[in-house]
Amino acid sequence: MITSNAEYTLAIRARNVDKRFGAAVALDGFHLDVHGGAILTLLGPSGSGKTTALRLLAGFDRPDRGSIEIGGRPVVDEGVFVAPENRRVGMVFQDYALFPHLTVARNVAYGVPRTERRRRVRETLELVGLAGKEDRLPHELSGGEQQRVALARALAPEPKVILLDEPFSNLDAALRSRVRNEVAAILRQAGTTALFVTHDQEEALSMSDFVAVMREGQVIQAAPPADLYQYPVDDWVAGFLGEADFMEGDARQGTVSTPVGVFPTELVGRVRVMIRPEAVSLTPDRDGGAVVRERQFFGHDQLVTVRLPDGTPLRARLGPTPNLDPGEPVSVAVKEALTFPVPDQADLGDHAVRAAK
């Protein structure tokens, strides 16, 4: 979990939150800390509890158990439940939820005290780059502009926290990348704490200060994106966060042997070895032993799958060269790997990851 020496800097603090829908467990001991001014993304597969957590933070649903603080103020606790409109939480919905019959300015002004409306509309539209479009209707704007109107509307009342539920899912792929970068820049410029929900790993890693990975109603690991990618807490998180190939081996006397080399490890017994494609290099070699099975060329890079002498497949993420054709023999080198306990033999309370370089 994310921790802080100064608890008062936390914009969101959730502890031991449970939520069930009938027999279905949506959240099970959910813990989360979000630092003030940070962008944190809840990332997980469908059914992991992300949206339920967001709805509880917003106040749309009540938990069965647990406590939630926003800006240091309890909003959920034993005998305490603060209504959504009194939590100082802004919300950006998946479909933007703009009022189609209201202008941009009137959409943004919604929820702002009357005496502050003119100033806050002007300030937030300048912040999101829509100054001069105050009199447009939502249908007269592009998808990216509608997204920024929704963000401006959430920012205008000066909330403690902004919650964003899959905010880019309605945009096409080319626009999605640009808009998410714009939104992250706007949030950082405003200094606003934001919590995103997404199932898109690239989106979470590229725009967040912290990523909290969820599984079965719990946060499994929360860390800065680079730390999360390089040092996942277990093999499930490792595989979920990016491309990875796994091999098993027996760890003895500080090493584990695999078809692509021997790697150091602090584990003992049966282990899983994870290899990222970017850690693999290939060299054309008639005596290399491995054979190219498939090549996907993307221009700036390529993903090459080889078959090792024992039949094990392995992927390599390379630059645009060398040109490797299916059937071509190559030698394989792996610069680093991570090792994990084999799940059915591991102490489930200690999924320590060990770097093997």
C-alpha cells in the first residue's frame, strides 16, 4: 500500500471497506491511500471491484463495513454517512453526462455557487483550453472537447478530489492517447487530486503518479508505475501489467536454471521465472538453437516470437532491425528476469518478488 509519514497529506483514506451485492463480494477489506495532488489509477480486470470502490468514494453506494476519509474528513464510518453532494468530490463519467440543452458555460457553472460562477467558468475554461467556446452546445464539440468540458465542470466547484470512471473509453484510439495526456496535464496544473478507474494498463502506467492494482475486491499492490512494472508483488500482477513469458525451474543455492540461462534468486524450491520481451535480445546465428516462429513489425519496433530448443516459446521486443524471418535460426540472450514462488507451494502471506539480474 501507499503510505505516508504525514497522514494529513492524504486526500483519500479508505480502511477495511467491504461491499457485497447479495452473495457476490465486490470489495473485501479494501484499503487505499491517495496523496494530495496525486493522480492515482485503480487498475484491474472486470469484476475486480474498481467501479464499486469509486461509487463508495463518491457516496453513490454505502459500504457494509469500513471507513473512508476525504480531505481528512470522515465521510463513511460507524454512524457516519455524508451525502454525495456534501463530500466536495467532482465526478467525470464515462459518457461525460453533459446537459445537451445547456451551453458549455452553463454546463460548467452547474453546481457552482451563484456568486462564483462567472469567475470559475472563466478560470476553468481557460485551464482546459476552451476559452471562447462558452456559448457552444455539447453536440457542436468534438469528443475530446466534450471530455474537457466534463473535466471543467468537475473542477469548477473546487473539489477536494476528482473521480474519473473510464473517462476515455468512448474515444477512438488515436484521440484517446492525446486527450489523456491533456487531461493529466490539466490536473497537474490545477494541483487537483484525481482517482481514475480503468482496465487499460497502458493508460494507467502512462498518466499516473501511482497505480493501485485490484483483484477480487482488494488492492494487491500500489506503487509508482515504474516500480510496479519492474517489481510486481507476484506473478499475477507481473502478467497483468504487460507482456511477459514464464518458465518454471528449481531454485538451489541462490540460482535457478532455465532454457535461456541461469539467474540468481533468493527463493528456494520450485519457482516461476518471468521474462519481459524487452529484456530479450536475438542475434542471427546458424548454430543458435532457437528458431524464429513469428514476427510482428510495427515500424518503430517489432515483437518476435522464437521457439527454444526444448519447444518453449519466448517473445523479444526489438527495434526495427534486424530483419528476422520465420524459420531463421537465432541465438537468445536475456539480460534480466524476476522470480516468484510457484503459487500452490508459496506462502500466500509472502509473495516477495526477487530481482534477478
